[in-house]
Amino acid sequence: MRPNVLLLCTDQQRFSALGASGNDEIETPNLDRLASQGVLFENCYVQNPVCGPSRASLMTGRYVHQHGLWANGVGLPEHERLFSKDLAEAGYDCGLVGKFHLNACFGGRSEKRHDDGFRVFRWAHDPYPGSSENEYHRWLHTLRPDLAGAEVDYDTLPAEIHYSHWIGEQTIDFLTQSRDRDKPFLFVANFFDPHHGFGAPEDYVRRYRDKALTRPLPDDLAGKPAIQTEASHESYAGHARGFTSYSPGELQEVKAAYYAMVTLVDDEVGRILDALDAEGLSDDTLVIFTSDHGEMLGDHALMLKGPMMYDQAVRVPLILRWPSTIPAGTRTTELVQWIDLGATILTAAGLQPRGEGQDLLPLATNRAAGRGWALSEYRNSGHPYPTPVHLTMLRRDHWKLIVQHASPATARTGELYDLTADPDELQNLWDDPLHRDIRTELQEFLLDVLVATEDRSQERVADW
């Protein structure tokens, strides 16, 4: 029997913003329960540390250098195929609510829609005023017409009219009312939180404001690529505040708000899972919880995301629950990637995977090992720098290599970390003579990875 698929995705939630990951400061009881009922992948890496390229890798199962959506504001090429389209053509009833971000949607424009296979498509890129197609605003102004045209802090609206609550409401509506009951379903619930701006309903922030929350991981960035010092002073290539402009009190408030956003999402996930139970769907549904990238949150003297490949930016939560297939309470440290999710979903549905992804279910049930490495690419992907910044990260075993590419015949820089000896990525070994051999070996391995994952899908019709 083909399973239903419920994909729950947040925006900018780093791997450690989860109680089940060992964070005793944050309240995520529903996500912790989900992890206890399935498998928690402790080392899941996204393919890019900003939204659009990462989400394109999720939906296509392809790396950034393959699918072509190399930066926010770049559209996914028309010929790229989404796994949701495969499911729709195979008889799945497909729906989505919230953010998608496979095309530009800046300055109030609507996002150009791909051939995605979604019958239900309740799009709202974010909670802020913009496109007239933003369905969250249509819903909000039906409930609260007094807010239409008013000056509103959408991040701090009460929970019952918050964007995250709207995601929960629309997901529950699909599960209980809108789905085609004669078909298996795919439903994608894309939360916007815990994305900045850093705000949440006051009653949620109050849970954390007076707690003694851990301070950011200190780093003077000495010995790190110079672009990180620039980003420390000004995030987003000068379009947002940098870490150095925040006072300790402001950093405390930011972390409280960030945790509050995650807890609000957790409450909505709890309501969604309860609805799944009430409909008798839980045993036959593959539930996936994850996020599109992380958030620096002041660690390494950095905020937000951008030209950086620390775990806080590119390592995310990943939980899978499928009671008939995945043993409860499973954890794995295997290196997995976001491109693997589409392959996992298609294989579970009895379909042939596309792209470079690998089915994660054998890893979850100890029937196979993973590929042993992960790749992430940044191609001036966030707010563009005048001199483009291009990074490629390879994680293999306990080593992390980040190459900052230069123009040919100019000096190259980068980072090298031994995550066993230095799990916080503080000591950059790139220029250390004692680690020259391992750096060379990893750079050569990275070249092999890039060649192996080139797009050679164009048919060869003859020898010449």
C-alpha cells in the first residue's frame, strides 16, 4: 500500500533548535514526540545556506550546480521536474500551503508557478504585505478586516491569527475536509518561522525572555576568510544589521524570539499530528519534519545566513515517522542531504527516484549505509556582493572542507575543520602545514564529486 506523505518544513531552523537534539533550553514537546516515534537524522545537510537554491534541491533532488537556481531571485528552469509532479501523475492528491520560493517574489510580486502537480496551492511567501495572491492575508483580513491597510507587526500578532497558525489551519483543513479520500496524498506545509524578523506572539516570547539562555559561541574570526568579518559587521552584503551592532541584551531578546517562534510552530505541529490521528491516517502516513537551512544566531560573531558554511547555517533537523516501516526511537549519525528527501518519498510511493538523492529508509532501518559525504554550494546566493562570493563545502567523515573560490590565477582561501577535535569549528586548519595532506585529499575528492554529479542527462544518439 502506498503511504500518504506529510512534509512539514520550517524556514531557517538550525539543527540544534530542537529538544530531541539535546537542547534543554527550547520547548518542542510535539517534535520531540515525533522523533521518539520515528528516526532522527542527526547529520542532515542542505545544499545551500539560503532559501531558494536549497528548496530547489529539495523539490528536484538535484544539486545547485545541476538545477540552475543558484541564488534567491533566480527562477527554477522550466525543464526541471519536481517530485510532486511525479506523485500527481502517479495518482496522488497533492497540496501545499505557505512558502515555496522556486522563483523570484521580491517587492510584492507573485511567485511564478512551476508545473508542480499541486491541486491545492495556498501560497503565501511570507506574512508581510505584498502580493495580492498572498492567501494568508486573504484569510487574515476575513477574520480581522480592521487590520487591512493598518500598520501591523505581523511577527508578533496573537497566535490565533499568526501566519504559523494559518499554516496549521490549512493543513488540518486538507487532512479533514479538502483531500480526495479516494487517493493517497502528498501535503507540504511550509512554515515561514523561525525566519527573521525576530518576533513572536508576546505570550510565547515571555516563556524565554527571563531564562538564562546560552550566549553565542564566541569567535574572533581570526584565521577565517575575510568575508566573515565583513558579514559580522553587516549581514546580507550591507542590507541587514551585523552581529557587531547587537548589544548583549538584544542578542538575548533575539534568541528568546527565535525559540518562541519554534515553540509556536511546535504547537501547530501538535495540532496537525492530532488531526492525523483523529482521521485514522497516522499508521499509513510518512511524516517528515525538516527545515530549508539554519540561522547563525550570533554564533561565530555572525547573524542570519549568507557566505558561511558552519553547521549552524547548513545542518538542519530531520525527522521521519512511518510506524509500519521505521522503528520508533531510532537515531542515526549517517551523513544525509536534503536531496535525499524526494528520493525517499518517491521510493516509498513505489516510483523511480530522480536526481542524485538516495532513499533514506534503508538507513533508518539499518539495512544500508549512506554515501559518506555531503555537499553544499553557495554561489553569491544571498544578497549579492560586488565581488561575487562562491563557496563549496564538503563534509566527509569528521572533516569539513570549505573552498572559497577565486578568479583563476588568484589566491584561493578556505576553511578546514576536524569536527572530532573541534566540533565548534573554531580552529581553521586550511593553512596548517600539518594538515596539508588531508586538505589536498579532500579537495581532490571534491573535484571527483563535482564531476560525478555533472548533468549528463542529454541523450547521446551516436558515437560521433
